[in-house]
Amino acid sequence: MATHLITPRVQTGYPEMPQSFFNPSWYAVYTNTHHEKQVALQLAQRSIEHHLPLYDSVRRWKDRRVRLQMPLFPGYIFVRIALCDRLHVLQIPSVVHLVSFAGRPAPLKDDDIHALQNCLRHGHSVEPHAYLQVGRRARVQRGFLQGLEGIILRRKNKTRLIVSFDLIQRSVSVEIDGMDLAPAG
């Protein structure tokens, strides 16, 4: 990870730009498929602060097992830049765009990136998981409830699955490990 060396700009000469345009924030960069490590290398060479979270994956090939470092979020890398410097990132080969909402690059929460960095730095086992949202339907993949579908609920920092029995119009809430859930399809 490199340190951001692009010099901060003074707002003089840019009266129409909000101050947030000049303050560095974390942004998600969408890359071409399987190009995350090359983009990280280019960012490091340009001294742009970035974070590419990786996890260990053991793959079985014909005659052996291989341990690989794979991107935790395939197709994405995080950069800490001021929006006025985004062109330095967008000019890198294999960078597609900054993740945006309503046409504007959307900053990520500093706390989320720092928590992820700390988790990886301290050797916690992290691996990709299907994206699950509270209020959406999910299917139990393993365990004593395998095969059941329900609605995901969070209560007191615990994941709960609401399973409904339509015939009798009743539901039950069951505490469950989020790793046992997958989006219902």
C-alpha cells in the first residue's frame, strides 16, 4: 500500500466546487475482470493510496493443491483520493470507473475500510460470501434448517431468519449463522 502523495489543492480558482471535492476519501474502483493486482501495482507506482484486500484460497489442480492470494472483492480495489485527483486513477489501464450513485462517485466510510484492514492485518480468516440484505429472502444452505427459506432479520447484532408457514399463517424467528445463508433463488 502506497501513501497518497498527490498534493492537496487550495480551493482558490475553484469557487463552484465544494470542499469535499478536495478532501481525500475512500472510493471503490471497478476494474476489468482479474486485473485487480495489476491495477494495485500501477497505483503503487503512482504513489496513490490504495487497498486491495486479499484472502488465501486453496485450489486443487490435476496433480497438486495450490495456495493462491485472491481478491476478496473480485473486480474492485479501494483508493483514497480527493475527487479532484480522480483522473490519476481513471487513466490507469484496466480501471473501468469509480463506483458512483446518481452520476457522482460515492465515498465509502473510512471506518469500514479501516475495520477491513485491521481484520486482515491481524490474520483473521476472511473469505467472500454472498451479499445478504436484511429484509430479503434467503435459503439455508447447511445445518438443521437446510433447504428452508425465510426473511433475514437483525436483532441485537444477531442474524435471525424469519420462517413463515403460510398454511397456518404463522412465523418463527430462528437465530442462525449468516454463513449458513445464501440468497434465495
